[in-house]
Amino acid sequence: MTSGKKLSVNTKKIKAIMAGIAVLLCFLMLAGCSSMNEAENKVSKELKALQSSGSTGSEVIALRDSLSDEGRENFDGFLKKLRSFEFEITGSEEDDDKDDDYTLVSVRIKTFDFGREYLAAWTEYLKANEDTTQEDLTDFYELLFARLNSLEEKDCIKHISIVCIDPLDNGEWIANIKDNEELQDAIFGGMLSEMKALAAE
């Protein structure tokens, strides 16, 4: 069986690349729903921006370039599916009891179960490579993106909370989107939490 050290090192590499995709998506501002309050409207705009962004970082581009033609096609298909997540603002609640007032916006995220396929691909890869210590994970990426791109049903649903603040009390809301690991994991269909669980073993 592959050593725990190898498992930890490899999952850290993969986690860094996948998390980078979320971090490197641009936050373009789009029109929101006028029936929402200002905090909900801000969250809606930011999430719509993630859906429409085509930006990626240099690490992501390098990963894509390392794949075969079929692998690149599957990678592009995965990114398209990743951005196709659905969301619904289900409410918000103001908190006036603390020093810093904020609004907690509740969101329902629906997407593909990338986490399940990540775990299946990793397990399959380890079984096929249990006697090797290779650091090149290209074969794993080929397998992973093939599985991710094959998904057809959005059956992963997560309910999350996003903190919004208006520090100057002037209607210029700031939403905790970029550094929100709970949101990133929801958009990635539970894949980031699966990576953390494997890295902790």
C-alpha cells in the first residue's frame, strides 16, 4: 500500500492546484436581483461573477498544458461544469450584538459531486500505482478530469453562510467570498473537503 507520506504530499499538490482555480476566478460585477436586500444583492453579484469568469492562473494553465489532447478536452469540460453551479439566496440575518455589525447571508449551492469522483479517481490511481513512488501525477490528472467531465447530474447540494459587512455604513458592502473555504468546497462539489480528509489520514 502507498505510504501515508506519499499520500499526504500528493494530495497537498492537488489541493493547491484545485484551490487555485477557485482563488484565481475573477469577481466581475453583474446586475443582481432588485428584490434582495443590499447584502444579499452583493453576494448574488459575486456568485454570478464566478459563474461567468473565464480567468485562470498560470499554475492551472501549466497543468492543462501537461495533459494529452483528450485530457485537455476533459479539463476544459470540468472547468465549464465547475462554473455551472447553481445558487439560491435563501435569506439573511443581521447581527447587531457584536462590535462589528454584519449580515449573514444564507445560500444554497447545487452542483456536480466532484468530491465523490475525486475520491474514486484517487483510489483507482493508488491501486494501479501502489508500487511506485513517482512524483509525476499526470496519469492521475488524466483519470481525474475524465471522471469529472463525465458527470451529468448535479446531485451535490450544500447550504452555506456568507458574511457581509458595510464598514463605512455607506452601502458599499463587502462579501466574504474569496477566502470562504466553505463556499469554495460547495462550488467544488465537496472536493476540497475530500482532499483535506485524505491528507489527514
